[in-house]
Amino acid sequence: MEAEHYFPSPSLCSTRWWSKETVAVVTGGNKGIGYALVKQFAELGLSVVLTARDYHKGQAALQALEAHGLANHLHFLLLDVSDPLSIKHFASSFQAKFGPTLDILVNNAGVSFNELDGNTVEYAKTVMDTNFYGPKLLIEALLPLFRCSSSSSVSRVLNISSRLGSLHKLRNKKMREMLERGELGEEEIEGMVKRFLGDVKSGRWENEGWPLQWTDYAVSKLALNAYSRQLAKKQTRLSVNCFCPGFTKTAMTRGKGAHTADHAAALAATLALLPPSHLPTGRFFLLSRNTITTTTTITSKL
Ligand SMILES: NC(=O)c1ccc[n+]([C@@H]2O[C@H](COP(=O)([O-])OP(=O)(O)OC[C@H]3O[C@@H](n4cnc5c(N)ncnc54)[C@H](OP(=O)(O)O)[C@@H]3O)[C@@H](O)[C@H]2O)c1
């Protein structure tokens, strides 16, 4: 499937369907793209739950945003997405505070332990737990808490992913064919992740056709993309899309990048806030050279 250029028209972007009653959760909201996104959601008038794995970092981010006069739109809850118990506690705390009113979940928290031109798999398990299992388990825990879709509002998940997880980066032909199959099961996606971790453990990973650049990170995002496509097919009440913000100046890139976190977050906010009538599902959006491109199936060649 060919990639197509996509940019929501200004009228779509200004169609305001949300209000202060609209509840958004952003993971990894204490810095980088997550922080910028929390700020923009709050400035646009939504109620935002800033989450962070570290209480003090979360509080510091909250205070910085409150200094911008956004206190009325902000809440804070602790959440370490790599820890299933923390996800469970978060879901209970969310339910106790808000009930089943979740409108928008942005799975933004992510890690890479690679230098820009390096490739280490030393922390491959942490990378999988954070970038793949984290969003997956969080979505599953929050499914009952999404507000039911209606014509005026559609619950949505935006997974912040990466073009490094594009299917064509995978050189193992059998695995690529498996991922391309329409009826892919969750067990097969998890099977791929387990196989990768097994290859890392046995030291075989360099010869098994895994992506060459930021290998563990790329596999984690590939799995996230594939899972998002499956979920989008299964869930009729939810829109599920992925977004690659492109090379963005954050801690993950040691401050290098083509644009700021604010710029990436503005586009993420636009995609997360598309009006219900124009909200796609199962899409992979990619920001590149200031243009958003999209493919119809998440794991297509970009
Ligand atoms: N920057 C880029 O060029 C780029 C390109 C493509 C995709 N992305 C994606 O964009 C997303 C945001 O990254 P960023 O560039 O903004 O990086 P960043 O500045 O390093 O921010 C990452 C955020 O994720 C949080 N986090 C990490 N592990 C976590 C965990 N286990 N539980 C909860 N939060 C956790 C971090 O918290 P701490 O402060 O506690 O570490 C931080 O708030 C990631 O998913 C990344 O893969 C970034």
C-alpha cells in the first residue's frame, strides 16, 4: 500500500467537538513530547491527566504547567508503564477519580538506550516492557473506562510510535510475511517479541534479520504498530492510530532533531483531536519534512 500525503484541513482542525468534560491521559508527561502535548491539550481546554513514573518529576511538570495558568485543566497520577502493578493501580485510581469517562489515551512514554549512531541491545527487555507491553497492557486495563462512542464523540487511542518500526526495516522474510497477514493474532505478535528477546539472550540477534538501526527499539515499535492494527480491527468503539513524530529534539535524541517537541506535539494534538466524523482508525501517521503522510495499514512499507 502506497503512503499518501495527509494534512487535516484548517476547518477540520478548528472543529471543536471537545470541552472541559473531555478527558485525556498522556503517559510520560513529565518531559519531551509528552509534556508539550499535556500543555497543548490543557491550553485547548480539555481535562488532562499528566502521568509520570517518578512522583517528583511529575509534580515538577505539573507545577511548571500550573504557572502557565492551566491548573484547572490538570490532574496528576503516577504511572510506570513497564510495571503491570503500576498499570493496575493507575486504572483503579483513574476509575475512582473519573469513572468511565476516558476519551483520549496517548501512549507516549518510551525509552531507547541507544546513542544516535549506536546500537545496543543490552536493555532489550526494558525496551519491550516499556514501548510494547506498556501501551498494550495499559489499553487493556483502560478499555472498560473509555466513554462509549456517540455521534458527537469517539473514544480514541494515539500510540506514539516510530518509522524505525516500519515493516520494511525487518529483513527476516518469513517474519515480514507473518506480520503482513490480515488476520494476525496477538499471540503471533508477542511470539515475535519473545523470539527477539530469545535471540538477544543467545547472542544470535545480529544474524536473524532484525532491523539494523536501534534494533530493540525498532522491534518494540514494530510490535506496537502491529498490535495497533489488530486492535483497530477488533474494536468498533475505539479509534486506534499510530503517529511517528519524526526526528524531534528531546532527551531521547540528546537534544538533536529536525524540530521541537512543541511542534511534534502540535501535530499529535491535531491527530488526537480530529472530529468524530473524520477520525480514521488503523492508520500510521508519519511527520516528515513538515508533511504528514499516512498508510492505510500500520505495518505497510513507508
Ligand atoms: N524524539 C524523537 O525523535 C522521537 C522519534 C520517534 C518517536 N519518538 C517517540 O516519542 C515518544 C516520546 O519520546 P520523547 O522523544 O519525548 O523522549 P523523552 O524526552 O526521553 O521522554 C520520554 C518520556 O517517557 C517517560 N518514560 C520512560 N519510561 C517510562 C515508564 N516505564 N513509565 C512511564 N514513563 C516512562 C520518560 O520519563 P522519565 O523522565 O522518568 O524518564 C519521559 O517522560 C516515545 O514513545 C518515543 O519513542 C520520539
